[in-house]
Amino acid sequence: SEQEVTTVNQPEGTGVFYSVNDLAIGLTYARALTDRFSVGMTAKYVQQDMFNESASTFALDIGTYLKTGFHNLVIAMSVSNFGGNMQLDGRDLIILSDIDKGIGGEYNPDSRLKTEPWSLPLNFRVGVAMDLVGQADALVGSASHRVTMALDGNHPNDNNERLNIGSEYAWSETFFLRVGYKFNYDIENWTFGTGIHLNVGDQAVAFDYALVDYNDFGKVSKLTLELKF
């Protein structure tokens, strides 16, 4: 949403409004190299706009996916935001420069303020998941029920390492219950969720609900509706 520009002389607002926007456009290519190992890559363009200033760069996301063949154990790894730096530039950085304030009547040429570049938040992630209950190679076989445990570790370059653990129960791959916990986050911890996935003719409809506890900031509900054609 837009906010009004304020200054020292006009603290109540100038009548000029500004907004902040983020944009990411990517192209993804993925391929199964074998029946167990897959690799994928996303090349993306990232842009951030702040009033009359903007910054942009290109980055890569690279990931791998391995089916071990041991009780449906899968291992996945990814590197996100590997690329260039962002640096704000725009017309508001152009100012008048007084070369010597002790000399009157001189020409004040335009000067440009230089902003410092910053890197995208590079993140290395490793995750594992296993079916404790389910079909095929699960630890405990079941035709209608599935219980999957997942563990995910993140190593960002601009924050502390974080760990996520979660579990999903599925009945006939139609009804789902989920629970998770986030370690070493500033405000997040428990998460709960449920979902229903249905096939309607040649289409698939998925509805998922998640509840995230943000401690002092309260609980946040997230709704997702997905249509597959």
C-alpha cells in the first residue's frame, strides 16, 4: 500500500505518496538424470522499487533430489539466490553540490549520492523425509494411511542456522493433518495444518489451511487453493 512522504518541514505529509514493490521473474529447468536422482535450476531476475529508486540483479537457484530406495527416504539439497549484488539508483539520489560554501554566486553542479551494494540472502538448505507408514517401501505398510516425517536445515548467509521438523498424516491421499516446529527462529515456533485434495473429472482441486504461531504477534492463518488442469 502507498504511504505519504513526510519531511522535517512537513511532518504531517507532503501530499506525495510512495510505495515499495518487489518483483521476481524466473525460468526453471528440471530433469531426472536417473529414476532416483533429479536436478533442477531456476534463473531469475530480481527487482526492488522504493519510490523513485530501484535495484535489480540476476540470480540462480539450484537443487537436487535423491530417492535412496530405503523405506521411501528422500534427500534434497538446494542453493538459493546465488548471483549478483543489488544497488539502489534513481533520480532522488541527484543533489545540488556546493563546492565551496565560502564563495558566493558560484555554480552548483548536480552530484549523485552513491548507495552501498548488498548481496541477496544466499541460503543453503538440506532436507530429508521418510514414510513411517504407507504403501510400497514404508517402514510400516498400509493401503490407506500414510505418515511422513521431514527434517529441514537452513544455513543463510545473513542469519542464524535454522531447523524445521514436521509430520504429515494422510488418509487415502485425500485428507491431511500436519504439525511442525521451527527451531532458532525469532518469533515462529509451532505450525499446524490440514488439507483436502479431490479429483473432479479431469481436474484436481486442493485446499490447504495452516496456522502459524508468531508468539507476541499472535497466530496467523494461511489458506491455499490450488487447481490442476
